[in-house]
Amino acid sequence: MLNDLPIRKIIHVDMDAFYASVEQMDNPELKGKPIAVGGGGKRGVISAASYEARKFGVKSAMSGRLAEKLCPELIFVRPRFERYKEISNRVRKIFFDYTDLVEPLSLDEAYLDVTENKIGLPSATLIAKKIRQRIYEEVGLTASAGISINKFIAKVASDYNKPNGQKTVNPEDVLKFLEDLDIRKFYGVGKVTAEKMYQKGIFTGNDLKAKSLEYLDENFGKSGRYYYYIVRGIHNSEVKPNRIRKSLAAERTFSENLSSEVFMLEKLDHIAEEVSRRLEKSKVAGKTITLKIKYSDFTLQTRSKTLPYFVSDKSIILETSKELLYQEKLNNSVRLLGISLSNLNTDKNKSSKPNIEDKKSVSVQLRFEF
């Protein structure tokens, strides 16, 4: 099946513990120490952890309290997102010296299509090495990279030799690489799905590959088809330089749990104002407003409403969010509220999804230099 696929040279570059590494670079006293960006205070949540902290089990999205229990010597650092954005822009400038086909996923990672590149180098592996070396020399940080024939495999490979390493999966090695891979390493298979797969005897890519499309559709819904094709190395999504934003959001975690909707109105006002400010800055508007509620027992609930017109005005966002808040009774006291807008007016082609099944293209050349 791979012999009918389009062949590309894709690099996925992923900065190593980006936020934490920036803090350690800017403050030498933090080097070699376990640090967490964010997570301070009684209810704080960690945005990033240094590798020294990760050895103790500290990771992003973990509560600061739990992280401190795991690592009593943990140092909490206030996040500086403007600084991270500044460093991210410097890294991206390096990318553009090699190709204009750069698709940022976040501040700390991006896809690059170097099938045809600006320096005329046929080896994507060597280009990745050059990029990583320049990031280290010019920015002062390390990055890891994955190199392969499509975005999915490159993304998985970039995590293979972290930190400060890279992994190339050549065309002839793709199927073996995926067959041997632990199912938890598949990009797009989350913790809950991995547990479900384990229960059904799916532990590796080879186990997944043994399941029919019908079986995966029946047991994993719309994601079943995705799993069926990626384990066969089929993922034809192109690197998109102008990635369209799908949603915009803001949220707040409270220092004390809130038990009444009345106490939440002031918080919603601030969140709606922040969302409106971000919409204005990005020059977008949206139709679908979603209220996110995280309860004190950490269960999550979302309530949405789609308006017949695009909005970015704070007052409309706030009134709709209030309506959603009062839509039904709260299940418990609340620790977090968030508001997001989706169905944005940037979404010009909603039906356009990554094509993982289109196999009409040139054949793979096994001697293709990577």
C-alpha cells in the first residue's frame, strides 16, 4: 500500500522542555534544577516542567500541589509568554532559511516540508541536524526532530530520542517502525483510548494493524478509520504554512471552589473580556460559544450554543456564557471556568480535512535519500 503513496520529506521539530528551558537559559541559577513553569499557589496548574523535574513524575497540566509532593525541591517559576513567543519567532526564522513550507503547531513545535528546500540539500536528515545545530548556537536551546515521509510519522519520531536528538524513519522502515511501536506512542491515541485498546488486546502497532476497518469503526467510532490508515503509514496531510485557527479561548482556575452561579458571574465577566480582547487582536469572530466547567472532583463539562452570526463583542459573549451557565444545575462546586469561540470566520473550508486515504500519486522510491 505504501508503494502508491506520495513521498515527501517531512521534519517535525520539537523544542526540548521549551518554557522551562527558556527560564533556565535566562536564569543560570536554575540550570540543572527541577523547575516548573506555572503551578504556583494553592490551585496553580503547571504549564511545563524541566527534565530534572520530570524525573520525579512532574509534568504539564499537573496541579502544583501534587507536583510539590512528588518533588519537594521543585522551584516554581512564573510564566513569561511574551518571552517564549520572542524565542519562538527566532527559531522560526531559522526554519524559513530552509523552506517556506513551515506549519507551526504551537510556540515550541512545527512541521517543515523539505522535499524541495532552499539550500538544495537532498538529505532531510542532514537538514534537521543543521537546523538543530543552529538553534543551539544562535538561540541557546536544544531541539529534537523526527524525519520521515509524512507528518504523522515525523511527529512520532521526534519524541523517540528526546531530548536533543533526532530519529529518521526511512520509507523502507516505516511499516516495521509502526508495527513495533507501543500504541501509547501513536500520535492521536490518548490515555483513555490507549486503555481501551489495551482492554481489547491492542498493545502495539502490529496488534492494531491486525484489526479490520470494520472492527475499528465499530469500536472507536470516527477515529477508527484514522487508526486503520496511520498504522499502515498512510497520512497524506500536507504541511500547511497558513494554518487556520479553529478556536480561541480563555479560562481561569479559582483559588477557592465556587458553589453558586452568582459567585461565578464576576469571573465570567473577566474571562469574556479576555476572549474578546484576543479575538480583536487576532481580527477574527466566531459563531459557537462554549462554556467549560471543571468541577472540584476534576470532572469536566462543556455547554455550547451556536449563534446565527459571527460575534467578537464582549457583551454578547458574556450574555451567552451566562445563559449556558444557567442552562442546567451545577453538578458540584467549580474550580475552573473557561469560554471559547469556535466556528470562526477564518474557517473558509470546513470540509477540508487531512486526506489520509488518497493514494493516487507517484510511487515510493526506496532509495529516496533521507
